[in-house]
Amino acid sequence: MPEPETNERPAGTPAPVSGRVVVGVDGSPHSLRALDRAADEAHRRGAELRVLCGGTPPRRTAVPETDADRERMRQAGKEVADAAAERARARVPGLSVTASGVREPAAEALVRASREADLTVVGSRGHGGFRGLLLGSVSLRLAAHAAGPLMVVRGDVPEPAGESVGGTVVGLKWAGATEPVEYAFASARRSGSTLWVVHSWSRPTLPGVSLKLSPKEPSEETRTAERFLAQTVEPFRERYPEVQVCTEQHQGPPAEHLIKLSDGADLVVLGVRREHRRLGLQVGPVVNAVLQHAKCSVALVPVTS
């Protein structure tokens, strides 16, 4: 008789891979922290990890760049990427990892790679192809141009292996813009963290007019914000019953409050609308401020509505 079919994999057979996480490295400590986080993210998603090292944008000189120069740059990047891939495999045994060095500048290579990725990850700053990331030379370019979710890994403490030790925070701004909320719920479920959904709002300011109310007297704006939170979160509570959720409405500047909440959190999630301005595609001031000053990693999720 034929053997009955079974869904069990033979011992030692790798788990099936679904999706891809891309991480940019340059050998700096910050990029290696991003690599560790990206490896954990790929493991939680059952995804492949692609490690990419891009070149440094050429400076203008009287001596033109040659094909041999570009090939040396690619080979050097490949060596950095290969070493990073070995680190990722050691951190997460059995993880599917590919590595590549490319000739083009790091930001351009990561933007292109993001088109086929479920998540793109970079460090908060680095050297070589990621020089000046803290000031936004690469992270802000990716924030404006990445095709999907982008995670900027911040902080000076190495990424702990295993489950998240901090909470997940998502900033809720626009009605109907639920992509960041969906991402945050899924992320909290994968990491086992508590989720905080936060909505900040402000009253219009009028010259010479003070509109302070007693803390015991909820305003109409407060009640509206609470209804907005409840209506937005309720469908996701039903779809992710295992996620512990807290909601908070806050009167005041959103960036300040999110940066405060980031202290002790594992991840802050924000929606991003790419805006065409005089200097090209840019992100808004709240995203910019949180990227620069958050105490934990920040995920930017494109909003289409």
C-alpha cells in the first residue's frame, strides 16, 4: 500500500519561506544592530533575509570613475554583506539568508530592493554607504521613497535575542488611514508585546485667548478623540484577540508625546504620506522629529488613503 501523505517535514528540512526582509549594512555597529533586528523580524515572519551593502556615492573629481573602480566597490560590499549574513545565520539558525554587494549608492539600492520586500531595515547611522544617516541622508531618503514599510533601528543597546521586551506604540492621525494600525497589531502579535494606540490632537490657538478646562471636565474634543480611537481599533481587536491593547488620546504636539513614549518601548509605528515639495519627495515634521529623536526603533508604514 502507498504511504499516507503527511504535512510533517523531515528533521533538518528548512521551513518554507514566505516573503522577504531587506537590510542595509556597511559594517558599522549601528548597521549590525539593524542586521540583528532584521534577522529577528525575518524569523518571526518566516521570511527570507536579504543582506545588502551598497557603494559610497562618488565625489566629483578630475579623475573619472572606471569600471574597475566600480567592480572593486562591489566586491568590497559583497565581503561586508557575506560577513553580515554569517552573523545573521549564527543568530537565527536555519534562517534563509542571501547577501549581495552592489555598485550603486546604498540609498538607491535599498529603494530598489524595497519594491520586492515586505520590510526594509536600516540603522540610525553608519559609515561608508550610510554616512550621515543620523542626519537623514539615507533614512529620510528611504522614508520618502521606500516602496513599503521601513524600519530605522535606533539606540545604542544591542538588539536582545528572542521576544520583545518593550511595548509597541502606534500613532494614529488620519481617519481611514489604518495601514499603520494593521502593521502595529501584526507586529505586536509576532513579538508578544503590548500595543499602545495613541491619538494626539490640538485646539486652534487664538491670540490672547486661553481655553483651559478642568481636568475633571472632558471636552467635546476629548470625547471625539476617544470615539475615533475606539471605532478605529475595534475591528483589529476582533481580528487580533491575542494582542493586549491600550488606547490613549493626548492633547498636545504628537511628536513630543511619541518621543516620550518611545523611552522603554520596543517600536514606534507611524504612517507616512509621501509629499511632493519644492525639494522633492519629503516626509512631514512629525515623522522627521520622531526619526531623529526616538529612543527605540521606528517603523514607517505607507498610507494610501
